[in-house]
Amino acid sequence: MFIGAGVIALTAFISPYRADRDRALVGLGNFIGIYCECPVDVCEQRGAKGLYIKARQGVIAELVGISPLCEVPEAPELLLNTASQPLETCVDQVLALLRLRNSIA
């Protein structure tokens, strides 16, 4: 629906399995895969709800990064290392990619 209307939809998904990232669902030219790489220990430090601690204690059955492990994308269009790059840098990289692909001016 968004693609047909010419709208860019930026969405964030936790998709630990490669099979769940099938680009054919939206058309190959309409999908830009951006992988936000961040070590589990950094995610755990940032986690305000303590979910990683609960997962390690067995209170939560499944939490991506603990169980199941994430299948890293094989060829994302953009790789952002959110542990070492400031948020502003990551945003600038996304905008630069969209400009490069003539998706935005």
C-alpha cells in the first residue's frame, strides 16, 4: 500500500532468521536492508527493562541475542555499528543511502 502511494516506510524489526527477511515480499527494488550491529553485552547495558538479565536467568524463554541467536544478514545494503557510532552518524548514513538511491532529495 505504501509503495503504491510512493511513500517511504522506515520500519524496525527484530528478525533473527534470514528466511523472515525475504525481499520478494515487497519487491526487490523496494527494500533496503539495514543491519544494526550491536554486541549483546552493549544491548544488555542499554536495556532499561532488564530483559537480557531475565533471559539469562531463564525467566524469559526467548530473547534474540541470547536464545535464539541472530542469523546475521549476508549482504545488507547498509551496516550500522550502533555500539561504536553515535546515533546522529547512523541517521546521516541512512539519509545518505536514501539520497544515493534517489529516494529523497
